[in-house]
Amino acid sequence: MADNHNDNNTDNDEIAVVPGTDKFGKMLFKLNTPVTEDNLGVLDYNGGHLQPVQDGLYAMPAYVTDGFNLFFIVSQLVENDWVIAFSTATIENDNEITDLSEPYTTGKGLNLLGQKSPEDANKLLKYFNTLAEANRGEWRMVERPDGESD
């Protein structure tokens, strides 16, 4: 079972986990405030805007190519916390999103993107770090029971 405490880290605001690792794949970005129509714009990325998919669930493209895509999913996925996770989409007719996959943790989504485009993964990581520096959210370790996967 993974230990979600880093005894060598005295700064509780920062968890030293390296992108691309299995441990980073268990990281989730938790927002500090609920998402409302009034504050959706602060989460814009690369000219994209969060769009409502259903009640309390928003999506926005993070990375889209012919061979791979990744979408931001913003919702109350863990207890009452609003989080930013990722999903992949089924895209038909070049621009119609017909289905979204089960959400991935933020870290797992970044790791998947890092395998396809390290440069874009680094841009996304900077986006999350900017949100954290602006006190809009924070990284959290997600623990899963042994044997369960994302």
C-alpha cells in the first residue's frame, strides 16, 4: 500500500512526486472552491472554455490529435470536492464527441499525454502549477484499495 506522507518533506503544501512515475499517476488536482458559472473562466486553458456536459460536470479539450485526445473533466468526483480529472473521447465526423471514457486521475492523464507529447504535458503541468500558485487548487494523492485500477 502506498504511503501518502513524505516524511522528508517539511512543507505540507507540496508533495514531491515526479511526473511520469506510477506514484504521480495517483495524483488528483482538487479545486479549492466549487465551480460555478461565475468562476468557470478562471479554468480556461489554451483558448478553450469549460462546457457543461451534464448537471455538475464540465469538459474542455486539453489535447486533441487524430491519434490521441485528452479532455479536462471538472466535477465533484471525490466526496464533495471539486476536482480536475481527465478523460478520452470518442470523436466522430471529425468534431462530434459521442462518448467520454471513465475519468483518469489528473496525474494519470498527464502521464498518458507525456508518452504522446512531453512538450504538451509540460504545458499542462505548468497550467496546474499556476492554478496552485494562485490558490485555486492543490495536488492530492488518491489511495485506491490494493488490486483496483483507475
